[in-house]
Amino acid sequence: MGTVVAFDERRGLGEIEGPDGARFSFQCTRIADGSRVVTVGAPVTFRVVAGLLGRWEATDIEKS
């Protein structure tokens, strides 16, 4: 469980904050329903995976 704390629709990039305060970047293509849009402040569920740049990223993002 987490909350979307930032999302730039034009760039398709955002950030989710987990329950422990950790933040994870994501790309709009990682939104599970294919919508490519999510509202800042929306509660979401997600998985954390190793990203291409050596940092943890959110994926399988589902709006709660």
C-alpha cells in the first residue's frame, strides 16, 4: 500500500511513498490498468523491483 506523491502526466513519471516513508519512482507504463494516468494523493498498491539505473522502482501499480 502506498500513496502517489508526485506525477508529471506530460513526462509520464511519478513517485509513490510507501507506508514506511520510502519513495519509489515509476513510469506511467507500470500502471496495471493501462490508463497511464494516476492522481496525486491516490492510494495505490504496488510491487518494488530493481530498476535499470540500479535503484528500486514501483511496478504493477493498482489504484485502490
